[in-house]
Amino acid sequence: MVIQDRDHLIQWLKDKFGESRRIIGKVKTGHVLEIFVSKKGTWTVLITTPEGITMLTSSGDAWQEFELEEMKEPKKESKQLEMET
């Protein structure tokens, strides 16, 4: 794991691998998870703590993306219990 200034890491990923941020999300703990990907298929995961510490936690190649499937509501079963109000 590499701990570094976030701006420095992002610039290094861009210059060295041609990676740019593709995904960002917030974890329940308040950490921010970012995935950087290049057109060549390399990828890197950065996690930033609520205190602002950024860590490069994993990287690899052969990145692939898939279309999101439409999410559907689960079917209700006829024997399902109803909550009392």
C-alpha cells in the first residue's frame, strides 16, 4: 500500500499510466473509494480517509466494464406477512 498526497498520486497515475477517475463512492466509514482506469485497461484503486490520508490500495490491468442491468423490485409472495402499524 502506498500513502501519498492525493493530488500527487492522481497526477502520477495520469502521467505514468494515462489513468483518469472512472468511479467514485463513499464507504459507510466515511472513506472515499476511487477507481482510475486507462484506455489500455490498467486500473488503480485509491482510498481517502475522512482525515484526508490517501492510500493506493490495489492496481492491475485487463479492466472491463459491463452495462448495468435494470434493477427490478422483488416479487411479493402471497404468504408474506404485513407489518402492523
